[in-house]
Amino acid sequence: MAWIPLTESMGRVLQSMDGVPAAQRTGRIDGVMVKTFTKHADQRGYFIEQLKRGDLDDDGRPFLPDQPFAQMSRSLAYARGGNPPELIKAFHWHRRQWDYWDIVQGNARVVLVDLREDSPTAGRIQTLILGEHAPKMVAIPPHVGHGYQVLDLRDVILNYYVTEPYDPSDADEGRIAWDDPRIGFDWRIDNI
């Protein structure tokens, strides 16, 4: 697969991040939405509504995009342990596609980077914990870099819904190295 190259404006955002400590660029990213699930449990198990028309995010905003979902996929990331755990899948981004991530097994730290030059949060990093211990879904807009890190010794299964079907002849997928020094994200996990 050929990855799409960074745009000039995305390169300028990455350059503006270079040398500014990531801790000073951490916070919420404009347009990223989080929906915390309600788990309906009894002695037989539980039920969670993942997505439905009319859903609101945790801030009361419409969670679903105007366009319908185009594809649902699943990804498995093997747990390896360590500090940081050896498995980090980051960063990728899309030109047109929204991603809706739901980690249904295991736990992961999701890391987002705003690469949109015209965004009020350009260059900002947002982190979230998603998984069995934090049942949430995150909506990731186009041009927001995203990736995740397995946090425990269980494999992570990520279900994700996207607004554009995958087309190998016009793949809407760009890559940035997980350890890109301009982003400068510290993947270590602090022990107290």
C-alpha cells in the first residue's frame, strides 16, 4: 500500500510542534468526540448500544456524521507487556474519512494529534483510555493523527466504523512514525 504524503499545511503544523514539549500541547482536540457507553448488566451478562441514529457525545453534541457509515472493521493487536508495552500502532490519518473506535477487548491508550492547520487546536495532543475498563467510543475527524498502545497483558480488539469504504486504488491513509520527534509524545507509562 502506498501511503498518502503529508500535505504542506500538515508539515507546517508538525514543524510548529517541534521543540515545544508535548505536555504543553496536551488537551482536548476540536472536533474529537467521546461517547461513554451505558452498560446494561444482569446475572446473564451485559448489553451496550454502540451506535444509533440520534446518539449524543458526552458533551451533548450529535455523535454520528451526516454521511452514513461505509464500512465496519476489526483489528487485533497482540499484547506483549513491558514498559512501555512493545505494541504501539501509531500514527495514521485520513483526508476524508472519520473513524469511530471502540475497543471491545483489552485496554489501550489512544493518542490523537491535531494536524489541521486551520484548527483552533492545531498541534494539540489528546489522550484517552478506551477498553473494557473504560467503555467508550471516540470519533476521530479527518486530518487528526491517531494511534494506540496496548496497556495490559491482554490482546486488544478494536472495532472501528468508518465513513469511507476502503479503496486500494485511492487509499485514504497517511502515516507518521509513532516516535516522530516533532510530535514528541512520551509513550512510557509512569508507575507511582
